[in-house]
Amino acid sequence: MTPEERFTKIENAIHALTETQARHDTQIGGLITQVEKQNAGIEKQNAGIEKQNGGIRDLIVVIRTLMDAVSKLGETVAELGEAQKHTDEKLNALMDTVDRILRKGNAREG
């Protein structure tokens, strides 16, 4: 092989390598762009998740408040039940007293 042929062969190899490198650079640039877009999307999703987490924390506070209110309401209902029981007992005693008084009054008239 003559020096010129060797030079041409080397020159063609360098040209082929340059073209291959340029294609790879283009592909890598496209991949980098895709990764950057994905990263931006992930950051947007993370911001949305943080917003949702804040909403969940707020809901937990509301739920705890409601649970406390329901617990107090349950206690109040129990107290009212006891009070109603005593009221019923007093009403029954009053009705018995009125009934006895009426019977005595009817017994005198008859």
C-alpha cells in the first residue's frame, strides 16, 4: 500500500469517526433534552405532591377537631340520657301522686 493510499484510508477513517461522533453528539443532546424535560415534570409533580401533603395535614387537623367534638357530644348525650332518666322518674312519681289524689277525691264523692 502506497503512502497516499494509507493517507486516504486514514483520512476516510477519521471522516467516518467524525460523522459517527456527530451523530452520537446529536443523540446525546436529544437524550439530555428529554432528561431535562423529565426532571422538570418530576419537579412539577413534587410540587403538586407537597401541596397535597399540606392539604392532607390540614384535613388531619380538621378530623382530630371533629373527633374531639364527637367525643364531647357523646358525653353530653350520655349526660342528657341520665338527666332524662331522672326526669322520667320524677314525672312518674308526680303522676302517681296526682293519681292517688284523684282517687281519694273520687272516693269521697262516691
